[in-house]
Amino acid sequence: MLATPSSRLFLGVIPWYSVLIVTGICLALLIASREEKRLALPRDTVVDLALWVIPFGILGARLYYVLFAWETFAPDPISVLYIWQGGLAIYGAIIGGLLAVVLFARRRKLPLGTLTDLIAPGLILAQAIGRWGNYFNMEAYGVQIVDPAWQFFPAAVFIPSATGGAWHMATFFYESMWNLAVFLVLMLTRRRMHRTGDLSLWYFLLYGAGRLIIEGLRTDSLYAGGSLRISQVLALCICAVVLGIFLFRVLKQQGVRRLLSLRSLPMLACILLAVGCSIYMSLAGLTGIEASTLQCAVYSLAMIVSVLTVYTYEKSP
């Protein structure tokens, strides 16, 4: 699978990166419009909200990327405006979009949690679609794969270079599929979310869990302090905050007994599974495609456990 310069343009004119982003936004708006009725929000809330969220999100995505990769733009500052060439960070888009939602909620006097729940399913689907833009721009790929047995798509993607090119982990594809799975989970469980804001919390938890692992496989991460991957740090903090909120709820409602009951075992199993996987890989010295395969298997199982947690948590009195 090889993207040539000509194949990066839709109909030979428009960059595929731009086409995919616009497609993702349109589908997100369509899904949000359907959710608007279910959540009993005023008519045209989605349209009005989009006029705030989209520009804030794009601006935030670009500023975030430029902030942590300024050395790339310093020689030619005007290139900061060339967003069709790539360089949009999803965390920046989320931060910018969330700021817009907060301002919109205060202005319209609408519940913040309801608005974020409105956006969450469409947002993760847009992320799944947008990741394919990384393929056409030849970015967001992982470490090199030298074993010929794994040199095929979707396990790997061929990245051309001046020396001929090499096969790398198709991390953009891994994350796209993970995001698609999260979208399906949110759509299937959203009607069981009786507490405002819970759908948003599960979005952050599931997306953050996947990003935490996949980001560690990439070769073009944004760093702080020379060694910390910004996206991994944010993903870890987000997961910890959401799990902390769920834990606090359980302890507040029925104390430690509820936490140790069968109803909460799925959530505990999810946490222990992820921790156990990390410890095992560290002790076994697993790296590369072996670690990637194990991580994908563990987190696929963790997602199933998460779905069970949502079901039992919402069903319980």
C-alpha cells in the first residue's frame, strides 16, 4: 500500500486529508442531529453549536501541534497556515472544542454534560475517519517492521523514502479501528446512560486507553522535555480522572462493599488486565510487533469488559 503524491489528491485537486476531515465532520453533525431529538434539546442546537465547535476545534488542533513542534515551522512561519499538509493534533481539537461547548452552554443555559454527550459518538467516528488522512500524508506510522512475515497491510504500511522506503507499523490504522470500535460501543450503550455526562466519560476513558498504547508505537509523537510523549501523558491523566470519578461514585453510593461486589468486578478486571499486560511485557522484554499484538489483544478484551461494566452499572439500582 503506497501513497504517491498524485494519489494524495481527491480527483487530482483536493487533498485527501481535507476531504476526510470534512467527511468526518459532516457525519458527526448528522449523528448529533439525530441525538438532538433523543436528548430533547431545542431545535437547531446542533447547527448553532457547530458554528462554535468547528472553528474552535480546528484552531485548537493546529495551535496544539504548532506549540509542540515549533522547530518544524520556525524556518517558514507562514507554513503554520498550511493545515492541508497535516499537523492537526486531536487533543488540541478536543480542548478547543470543549472550550467552545462550555461557552455555548453558558450562553444558551443548557446542561454541559448533555451537550458533550450529544457530540461524543460523532466525534469518535470523525476521529476514525480522519486517521486515514495520516496515511495519505505518510505520517503517524509506527516503528519499522523487519520481519517479512508481518510486512503486509493492515499489520504494516510501506513508507517511501530517499533510500527506497521501509515497512512500518500501521498505527494510524490501529487507532482508526479502535476509534470505530469505541463508536459502536457508545452507540449501543448510549440509551443506558441515565446520568448526564456518562457517555462523555466513557468516550474519554475508552479513547484514552487506546491512545495510551498506540501512541507508544509511533515514531512521530510530540514530546515534552525530550522524553515524555505528550499524548500518552494526557491519555493517562484522562483515564485516571474518569476511573477516579467512577470509583468515587461507587464509594459514595454504597461504600467499599459495593466496590468489592460482583457488580464492580468488570471494572476492576479491566484495570488489572491493563496493568498485568504492562508488567508482563516489561518482564518478558517484548518489543515491536510482538508487544503490539499482545497489547491489541488485551485492550480488545478490556473493551468487552468495559461494555459489561456499562451494562451492569446502569442496570444496578
